[in-house]
Amino acid sequence: MQLPGPVYETLPMLYVLVGIAVAITHPEPMPFGSGILLASGGLIILVRRRRHRARQRRRLRRQWAANTPGA
């Protein structure tokens, strides 16, 4: 199952926001810890996507430069 682009792109930020909201509004250990874990997971997803896309852009640029006549 593949999610629509806007939903796929929005989910990690939603995880971060909901996690922070849970951690702030529920000071008990379990909800607080769950909120922190959810926010951390969202941040990890955001960072990993950003790094992957940057690597992919660099790779595509190198391939394009190698296939360009006169390069």
C-alpha cells in the first residue's frame, strides 16, 4: 500500500508535533516517554529522508555529468 505524496510527506512532522504535545500535556512517566519516543521517531524519519534525497541528487548529478557530451 502506497500513501499519497502529501500524506507521506506530512506524517513525520505530525509524529513530532503529536509526540511533543503528549509529552507536554501528560507529565506521567509512560505518556511522557511515549511522546518523546514518537517525536524522536518522527525526527529520525525526517533526517533519514533528507540525507537519502541529498545522496540521490548527488548521484544523479554525477551520472548526468558523466553522460553529458564534452564532459
